[in-house]
Amino acid sequence: MDKIKNTDPYGLKRLESKNAKNAKNAIIQKLSQDFNLTPIIAEAFYQQVSVYFSEHSNISLSSGEVSYEAVCSTEPAGKHIRLTRKVTCRLKLMDINSDFDALANFGLAGMRRLRIERLTRQAYDQGALLTYEDLALLLTTSPATVKRDIFFLRKDGKFIMTRGTKLDMGPGLSHKSIILDFYFKGYSFTDIELKTNHSETSVKRYLADFVQVATLYKQNFSQQQIRLIAQKSDRLVREYIQLYDIYYKLDNNRLLELISPQSVDETAKKKSRFPSSRGGRKNE
């Protein structure tokens, strides 16, 4: 009778599992002792710290990329930078093809401005915002130069997402409302991306926020109530309501599709069933 072959005669798998478990238990026990926590709370702390470590320390980078910690995009204005929640981003600091092309055609300033566009967009898509100081450090230049470059880019019709811009700290119409205005005027997502340096994901996120505000407004909630429910600034709620009023009066198809897609679909079906309902009957 053949003997059953033991694939782990030294018990290595069991020892490995035991060591990993012992390490976890040792950390939980240490947390419990040092901070006077119950074992259940200490284990919860351990699990949460493990998540933080995974988010902030376990980032794989490709050629030309850097890992950079920036302020979370949801952090409010006026909060000290030390107290803000941070997000660790993966940023493409050097893109050989596009950067070299910009350098050849527009010089160092042109390459630097291209990188500003790319870095701010990538950070925002990952839920973070870069400041002038962040960009200056990444690009080994001064905040004054970054500020001048961003002024040039905005003058050229670009939207550069910095912490100040996102939080609407500056004067004028917010970038969100301008982007939504492009959408209601019929621009495609690709056109909006090119004009504003925003990804399609960002534009769709703005549209979702707009729909929430518009839906509450349709239900006769006050601006104060909308602000509290939607967690948006007074200024943004006011701008979204103005956009809604303007394009609702114009029977804008894109607006109607956003706020009442079913009614629009039903109207389209009726038109397809009765193509001659407008302008009299055919073949009479």
C-alpha cells in the first residue's frame, strides 16, 4: 500500500501562518496595553491602520512617476494645511514623448506648463488638489513662476485645478458652472476635456452634483436647505440654480434628460409613433 506523500514535512506552511498571526496578535496586544484599549477596539485600530498603510505606502510606480501626498479635494477652505486629510497620489512627472515635443516647440516654459496641466489633472482625478507650492516643489521652480504659468494657461482657456480654484477662493464664475455651461451648450465630453483640462470622469461628477441640486430645487427646497443636504457652498448652489433656470426656460434637451429622463424618453417614443403629429397630417 502506497504511503500518502507529505508535501510539507517540516510544517513550514503552519509555521508561516502561525508567525503572521502571532505578529498581528502581538501588535494588537501592544495597542491594547499602550493606549488602554479593549482587545476589540485595538483590533479595529489595527485593521484601520493596515488600510492606511496600504493606501499611503503600497504604491507601485512606473517610469517617470512619483508618489506625492496632497490635500484631499473634499477638505474645506480655511483649514490649516497640517490638519487637512491627505491623499497619496501617483503622478506622471515625466512623459518623454509629450514633454520632449513641448520642449522642442515651446521651450522650457511650454514643457513646464504642460506638466502643470498633467499633474493637476492627475491629482484631482485621484481625489487630491495641488497648491502652487506643491507644483513649485515638483517642478523645481518658484511658486511665483507657477502662478504666472497658470495665469497664462487660464488666459489661453485652460482650467487648472489647484486647491484655490476648486474651493472657489477666487473671483468670478466657478469652473464647475462654466464646464456645465459648455455641456448644456452641446459640447461633447471630448471637447470639454480639451477646453478645460478636465477628465470625463470629473465632468460627470459635476453633472451628478448638479442633478442633486436641481432635483432638490424642483421640489421647492430652499437654497439653505439644498446647501445643507448637498453639502455644497452657497455660491455653487446659487450658480447651479441660475443655470437650471436659464436652460429650463430654453427647453434645453440635455437639461431635460438629466432631470427627467423618463419623460424625455416618453416624448421621444410618442414622436416616433406619431411622426406627423407636428405640422399636420401626411398624405391627406
